[in-house]
Amino acid sequence: MHDAQLTVSPTNTWSILQTDGALVQGGYGHSSVYDPNTESVYTHGGYKAFTANKYRLTDDLYKFEINNHTW
């Protein structure tokens, strides 16, 4: 296994990656952690929109594989 290479843009900007796998709905208030053994980011919980003006806590757990950009 090789070390994941994460870089910071000199302009401090975000970019949108092309990803495969699950369609992940955005939210806020979640927790995320990077696991160097699987080279993945795990995201758990937070709030999601269920209607136009109603948010609820979720118990969703997502895994994002960094090397192949797959959820």
C-alpha cells in the first residue's frame, strides 16, 4: 500500500471531483475521519434536508475511497 498524497491548492480553492458509486446527498454537522489503512474518508451523521425547509439528524455512514474517487 502506498501513502495517499493530499495537496493544497495555492489559491485555497475547492474543486469538484468526478466520482463513482453511491449518490451522496449533502448535509452539515457530520463527523469525518481519514483512515490511512484503507486510504478512505469515513463520514457519519449530521443533518440532511428531507423537504425544502425541514432538516433531520441522520445515522448515515459513507466511505469515500480517495485513490479511485468512489463512494
